[in-house]
Amino acid sequence: MSVECVLFGPLREAVGEKRVRVENGPGTVGELLDHLEREYPALEGRLLDDGGTGLVDGLAVTLDKKHVQHLDGLDTDLSDGDVVRMTPAVYGG
């Protein structure tokens, strides 16, 4: 199974790439985010909350253009070819 991850803003800067492909990986969105935090130390604590049970405040995660909160949250199943986008909130004026 292959899942494409698209990172925006400071998440992209932390990884050094806009797109990351995860092969033979996690089966759910939560497992994918946990995998990314372990694979890219600069992402640690920027995707999952301290308990690993939810998203950090201000992070929007979509699966094939649907917000995961409108699906099964972190328990949303992944399929081959899925695209997961991670967008942090933008603050400023």
C-alpha cells in the first residue's frame, strides 16, 4: 500500500519536502501521523496531541479532500493511493 502525504507551511519546512510517500505503512490516519512524527523528528508534537489521541490544535488533516474529523477521525482507514494533506492553522494579520 502506498499513501501520499502533502505537507503545507511549517510542516513542509520541517520535512524539507512538500510531498512524502509512505510505502507499506500504516492502516489508519492516526498510525500514519505517528509514523511521520517518528520518521521526521522535526514533526514530533506537531501532528498528534500529547496523548496521541487527537490532532494538535489548529491542524487540518484531509483524506482525499475530506476532513478526517468528518470521517472516523484518527481511526479513518487508509487505502492504496490515498492522499493525506496536513495544513497547520495560519495566524497573523
